[in-house]
Amino acid sequence: MAKEVTDATFVSRVEQASGPVLVDFWAPWCGPCRMLAPVLEELEKDLSGKLEVVKLNVDDNPSTAGRFGIMSIPTLLLFKNGQVVEQVIGYQNKAQLSAALQPHLN
């Protein structure tokens, strides 16, 4: 299951990570966010060792969400070497997400 990050842990866990990190900006009341959760869990299993998936609750961590201009959720940001290299907004199925992430995982 994806680990939680917060405003306080975001820099160390995401921006300073050695490998690619996919951040799921979500909230508990968001239906599409809940639909996306099992897709992300599957993807993390499939890409074990290549990708870490973390979740950031936008209600509890408005500073980080604001810093990256998150206007709608779910929004996924893929970080590589501390930089955003991919953004996916809204629900995506596993095949769509995998296709968007694959070019950045080599």
C-alpha cells in the first residue's frame, strides 16, 4: 500500500529520493481518488524496485498541494531527480497510467 507523505516529509521523501516517486494528490472524500487507489497499488507491485508510490492528502497538507498548483484531484505527479517529469490528472486505468510513466522509468 502507498505510504503517506506530508508537508513536513515531502522534500526528504520525494524531492530528495534516489529513484522515481509517483505522488498521488488525493482526499478521502474524492470518489475518483478512491477508485484510483487499487490501480496504484497494482502498479507499485508491478514496478517494484523501479518506482515508489506515495500519497499526499491535500486537505491535511495544503502547503505542498499549493506549491505544485494542484487544482483538481486525483492528480499524480512523477518526480525524478527532484523534478516533476510527468503529470496525470483524473482517474486513469492501469494501462493508461503505465503508458504515461514508462518513458521515465528507464
